[in-house]
Amino acid sequence: MDSLDPTSARRPGRPPRARLGAGASRGLLGVTAALVVLAFAGPAAALTTSADFVITGHGWGHGIGMSQWGAYGYAKHSWTYKQILKHYYTGIAFEIRPNVDVRVRLRSGLKQVQVSCPSAYTASAGATTLTIPAGATATTTWAGNAYHVVAGAATQGFATPPTFTPSKGSLRILTATDLGDTGVYRGVIRVVRSSGALMMIDSVPLESYLRGVIPHEVSPSWPAEALKAQACAARAYVLNSREPSRSWDVYCDVRDQAYVGVGIEDPHTDAAVLATAGVTPTYNGQVISAYYFSCSGGHTESIEYGWPGASPEPYLKGVDDPYDSYASLHDWGPLRRTGAQLKSAIGSDGPLCAVVAVKQGTSPRIVKAAIIGAGGVTFMDGNMLRMKLGLDSTWALFTSMSVTPAPADHVSIAAGGSVLLSGRMYPALAVGATVRLHWYSGGAWHSHSVPTTRVTQKLGSGYSTTYSAYSDNELPTQTTMYYFQCGRSVSPTTTVTVK
């Protein structure tokens, strides 16, 4: 699962580079061929376009199923946990399911596994049992086609995977889990050889497992009904994930649900698990895949749009999420990126000009994006775009603003000559909108409005988009810097040298 509120995972924009005078802003990306009329001091050179990007968005996580912060908001507004769950999982019912054992893969790829216990404990496999004194550390290794357990002076070989069982209380794991945790874990620990190495598995009763999950997924300080909703969702998730055909059911980290054993247990989340003991969301009598995530930005997503190739599920439909606004990442951005930065991450056919959503889900999340380069258009899945750019969610808007000639063109004109400055803004502005052209001359910044024209651009594969085009003919009498601006979007600054 996406973790609760990983603000540290956000990718902050780079510090703004300084501009001279007023109108300071960041420089960003791109390149497309465009018409420029110049009176050059020398032979004309091919000109390019450079565009800067602003990225804004909403929510954190995949957007499918229950928004944890949205559930928090509903609980704050007096909804019960069953009302919350029925909102996020359309058409579900509730059944009581037994407290079965769950096998949690704590870590694999190990050369040895070490456990201990404050009480006496045993290592056993089949008819073979080794009794280990209280406080002794048991080390399991593999050699000569057998498992070898050494605990002080005691040693025992096992032909099949050994299971460590406390006589009372719980075992202490000394080998760090995939979450980097060592400490006390309920249930029993089994050591299995897999892919040439050892795997450490905790076989633990379902309700005990949940006690080590819920306080990692949400804060124990949250309203009780939100904690109960999380407990039921986590219960359904793990029950739906059980795999009898293999030696374990779920990972202990966010590939499934974060599980940290006894050390993270809390009275508030323990109470939520106890109050909902066995209560499990179902659809047509089957336990649901109760996906959840941090925050939605205001609307969750249908599974077939959130994950490529996923089949529609009647209970995993996008729904409004009005109380998700409690989350710190309900809205995020603006992130400012250069064309070079984005192109290096996602690629493009020639210098990058724009990133446009051409297919969206039931929410505005990007299902498919057009990567518009100077040399052509390519397409990318929304989740791949999110991953490559490190975005908080696929609910993202890319605004780009360009200038031609580009800064890298190092344009020079003869005294008395003119230069046509032009560019594009994606997505298009309203009909009749203007942008501002800023220029630095005579020791100060100046600006005036430039009209725009909406242009429809065919992207291929049946898709199209609309951008706003703008241009302005300038007659600089001295070397001058120029950039276009509209709201918080700016183009790169280009310099025209007058000789």
C-alpha cells in the first residue's frame, strides 16, 4: 500500500535561478521549430523553441479504494466505520470471518536467521524438536542439504523447514525485516529455504497481525471510526491475499501492508481491531480486494483506469471524496521543471514541448499522456509517467510556456533589425486571453500584453489538443532579455544581442 502521508517523498522543484529586475521566475524546458523573422548580422541559423513547465496535482497514492484521509474526514463528520467503507467500496456487505493464521514474509535472501525469546522456546520440524533456553539466541543456517540451528551449546539439524515457537509470550526477531525492524513478533517464526537463500516468515493469527499493521498505516490518534474502517479494510486485504500454494501470503512492507509486530501496537488501534473482530467487507459473498491509499485529492479512481490491464470491479469505482481536504497532499505543487529535466526522465522525440493528458479516468487522473516533442508525439501510461517523474499521484496538470528563439540560439541582429518572439502555452487559455511579454532594457524591466490565438493540434492515434499561440515583433536598440508570462507560468528568458 502507498504509505500514509509521505511528505518526504515529494520531489521539490529546484531553487529558482535569478533574473535581473522585476518579474523574477524559474527557467525550464523544451524545443520546437517555429517561425522567426530576424535581421541577422550574419547568416541565418536554425532556430529552436524552449519551454518551461509547471506541474500541479492532487492526492497521494494510486487513488483506488479507500482514501485514508478521506475516511478520517468522514469520521470527523460523525460517519460510522461501516458507512465509510460502503462509500469507498460500492455495494459491499459485511461478514464475520474466522481468526485464521496469516503468513507474513518478513525477509528473504538471508544467509542466516536469528531469533530469541525471554521464555524457553523450541525449534521443530516433523518429529524433531530442539528445546532452547530462555534468552538464548538461535541461529539458523543452511548447509549440506539441511537446516542447522545453533543455540549456545545446543545444535540440531533439520531436513525440513524449522518453526520457532515460544512456550509463552512472543519471540524476538534479531534479523532485521524488510522494513528494517527487529523486535517482538506474535505467532511463530518459520525459516524456509527459497532461491538458494533463507526466508524468515511470521505465521500469526489474523487479529494479532492487524494489531501490528493499523498503527503503521494510520495514526492511532485518529477518530475511532476511521481506525475501525482501516482495520476492516486491512483485514479484507490480507484475507484476499492468502496464497495456499506458496509458503507465505503477504510482504511485511508497503508492497502489501506495513507490519511491524508488537513494537508498534497501540491501545487505540488495538481497540479498533477488537471492536471490529472478524468484520470483513465482502461482495457477493467474496472477500473484496480492499485497496486503500493516503489521499485522493477529492475523487477516487475506478480500478480499470488506475492500473493498466486491470478488470473493472463493481466495488472499486471512483467516488467523490469531499473530506479528503484534511490531507496535506490534497493539493500539491507547483513543481517547476526544465525541459531538459523532464526529457531526461520521460524522453521525447526531439526537445520536449508539452505533456498532455489524452485519456483520463473517472477522476482527472492521467490514464494516458501525449509526450509532445519537436520531432513528434509519443504516448505514455499515467502510472509510468508518475513513476518516472516521482509525482505524488497521476492526478497532475502540466502547464508549459515556450519562447522562440530559444536562449541556446544566442540570437544576434544588426542595429535597426527586428526579431519576432513567439511561443505556445499548453493547455490553451480562454478565447481572447493575453500573455505578457517582459523585457529588460535601460536598467529596468518593462512589459506589455500580447494577444493569443487558440490552435488545435493533431497528436495521432485519434487524439488532439489545443494550445494558445502568441507572437510579438520587437525592434530592440540594445542587447535585451525577453520572456513571456501568464499567471505563475513563464517561458525561459532569451537574449537578443544587438550588434
